[in-house]
Amino acid sequence: MAGTKLIVVEPNMHSYPHSEINAGLLSIMQEVFPFSTKYFYVSSGHLNALQDFFDHKKWKVRNINVIPFTPWRIPLLDLILMFRLLFIYYKMHKDDHLILLGIYPLSNWVLSLLNRFSKRNVLICLHGQMESYLQNTTIGVSKHYYNLSKHVFKQKDYLRYIVFGQSIFNNVSFLFPDHSKAIIIDQPYVYDNESYGEILGAPPLNLGFLGRFDKTKNVQSAFNLFQAAKDLRDRGLVKISIIGRVSEEYIGKFDNDISFSSDSLPRDKFIEEVLKQNFIISFTGPSFYRATPSGVFFDCIKYGKPLIALRNEYLEYYFKKYCALGYLCDSVEEMYSIIKDLAENPQHLVDFQESFDTVRTELGLSKIAERLKEAL
């Protein structure tokens, strides 16, 4: 369609986070909607981060100011997004497509109300806010604000939503009496063509914890494992590294032989540290990732690093659908038992690279784009 526009809005990100995800989303959107005119509303900081993974030269970029996220700023961020969307929506034509890479409750309600009458083509990507709608959620005070939009998904408003993963949809399907409003695809992610490979052989067995080390990552279980593995660490059989920013309240609680940083790592340093690891350890058990994709999981796929992790629905879904990418455990004690065996018996180490190659193919952008086309 010659005059049809594709309009993509990133309302939340102002720097590096979500770069590989949004680059993947932009790639599949331009494949699914091959319109000649494409607009991208994005902060300059996030656009700079995206340039490592995505060529945006075919897009007309509209720089917007995005305030850094904190739970207490959500109402303000929501108001800003609402007025921004009103401006964009007003200028849309009937055949244009609007894709939002995130949404807030008030903005969602207003868009729903407008679209009941105008019936524009609108797709909304749903991310971590979906945890707010579950019982026994680990999300804090912001869940009360997000719950304002709990019933908007039931409206006959011609909006459609992208949910990133079948296991996630299974947990939030109660929000969608009309299941056709939800489009289920795997979370897009930009993988390198390079196959990094594993580091086989020990000692020491290098174990890395990825991302922020704070109370949202079940750090008490992490400390339990660190203590259980102290003998292995003292014998030089295991080395543990925190590859990400450590919350200030935990800095004084580490033993001297655990590597960590109190600051966010530059991207090149992050990659350098990840590539040194034999395994990535994760403590997000059954109460985690019920309605949110796991960024650590996709980092593991990208860099070819198998997991030793507490079992949760999200990881279990992919392990069962494709193949094992490490070890899923029901307790910290089981994690320790596996680590002890591999550290003391390096010959038991398994090469998972064929499994990673399989998953990278199945979760490749072209395949996700095909599935999105079929669902629209």
C-alpha cells in the first residue's frame, strides 16, 4: 500500500536495556509490514544503543524525551505517553499500523476508548506489567496502578496484544475472554552469527550470575548456594562471579573470592565476563517469570552458556519444547549437587552447543516473523 504508514513507538526505554529485544521487534515488524513509510518514535539514548543491532536508515526517526523509569514515576510517564499517543493517533489514516513496544494503564484505557469508534490497526506489546495481574505476584506497589487496566483487555475495541511466549499466555489467558485479541509469539532477540562456544574443562568451574543482584532475583537462595559451595571455592574447584550491578544492601555480604561490581558494567565488559563462564546460575524459581520473559535466558542462548537454574514455568517450557540448555533444579541443594559433581569430575561436562544452535534457529527472527504473519 503506497500511502500506508508503519508507526512504532518505544515509550519506556532511554538507554541500553531492551536493545536486543527492540532490535528484534523492529526487524520482524518491517518484514511483516513492508510499507514504504516507517516512523519510529524513540529516545536518542535508546536509538544509539539500538545501532549496534539494527540498521534504522529506512525509518523516519522522531526523537522523544523518555524519563528514566521508577515505580513512583509511572503516573507521570503514563500521562506523557497518553498525550503523545493522542497526537500520533489523531494523525493516523485508516490503513496505517501503530505498534507500541510498551504501554501504561491510563494510556491503554484512552486508546481502547478511541479505537472502539475509529477502529485503527493497533498492536501493543505486553511486557513485565502482566505480572501485576497475577495472584501472589512478586511485583511491589506498582501492581496497584497497573491493575487499573486489568479489564481493558476484555473490551471490544479492536486493539490486539502481543504476548511473548505460550507459557506466559497460559498464565494470563483469563484476561482475554476473546483469545483472538492476543497474538502469541516468542520474544524476538538479536543473536550474533558468531558461535561463541563453551569453555569445557575445569577446574575452576566458572559460575556467573547475570544481571542486577537485588531482592527481585531471589538472592537469599543465591547466598545459600554461595555458602554451600564454600568448600569447593576454597579448594579452587569453583569460581563465582556476579556479572551485573549489585544492590548496595548486599555489598558487604560477599566472601572475598566472589567477584562482583557495585556499578553497572559497560556492554563490552559484560560480554567479556559472560564469555569466561562455564555456566550461568539463576535462582528465579517457580514464583518468577510466570508472565514475564527471562532476559537472562536469551543472553544464555546468545552467548552459548548453559544454565544451572531453579525451575520455573518459562524455562521449563523451552527446555521441553526444544531441548535442554543446562540443568533445571527443584532446590538449591540440587543445584549444589550438580555443581559439586561437575567441579570434581570435569569429564562429566557436556557440550550443549548443538542444542544452542537448534534453539537459535527455532527462535530466529525470520521464523518469528512468519508466525506473526500467520496470527494477524
